[in-house]
Amino acid sequence: MEYQIAFTVGIILLALSLFLVYKNVVFLKNSERAKGEVVELKKIHRSTSKPTFKPVFKFVTKDGKVIEHTSISSSNPPSWKVGEKAVYAYKIENPSKGKVVTFFGVFGWSVALACIALPMLVIGGGYYLSQSMLNTIFDNLYH
């Protein structure tokens, strides 16, 4: 029963991962680009560990609007440096809801879900394949 659950959850997670890939590719194809840079590293204080840093980006859209985008992830050591250049993809109708164009910035959730889904599919699917092969072998031996 556990293998059936693992296989089913694996299929669902893989489908969700593929949907997110599709959604992000469509977003990138239909979005505008703006060049910008890191203007600040926000220090995030944690009570039990060292502080982490979130990059704050400043971009100028094609129509001259200035967008300030703070990353949702933080790290220690910082993954970006002040002054480092970046590309920002955005929809014209809502430029503040864009994404910094990096592999994990765009496809991070898709990769994470696929990394969980694939082992579940291999384990759950492998169980069913081995059971059917073993049943065939034992049926041939005892009949």
C-alpha cells in the first residue's frame, strides 16, 4: 500500500513540476526584460543562527519605471554582491510581479519537486514491476 501511495504522489509531484516548467517558459517567452543591479543586501536576523542576506535589486523598465525587487531567499554568505548585474523579466501590465532571471530563480520549484517526485516514482514503480515479474516467475514455476 505504501508503494502505491509513493507512486501516486510521485506522479502528482512530477505533473506539478512539469506544469510549473511550462508556466515559467510561457512567462519568459511573453515577458519584457530589464537590466539592473543589486543595490543593497538586507540583513535578516535570526534568533538562533548567524544573520542571512537578501539581495535588493533595482531595475528600470522600458517605459522608465523604477522597480525595486527584494529576493524571497536569503543566504549566508550572500549569493549576490552589491553592484552585481542582473536581468529581470516582467509583464508590462504588472512589472512589480516579475522575476530575476536565474536558473533557480525561474525553475527552482520545478527542480525541487522533480527531485522529490523521481525517487518516489522509481521506488513505487519499481515495486510494482518487481511484483508483477515475480508473480509471473512463480506462476510459471508452480503451474
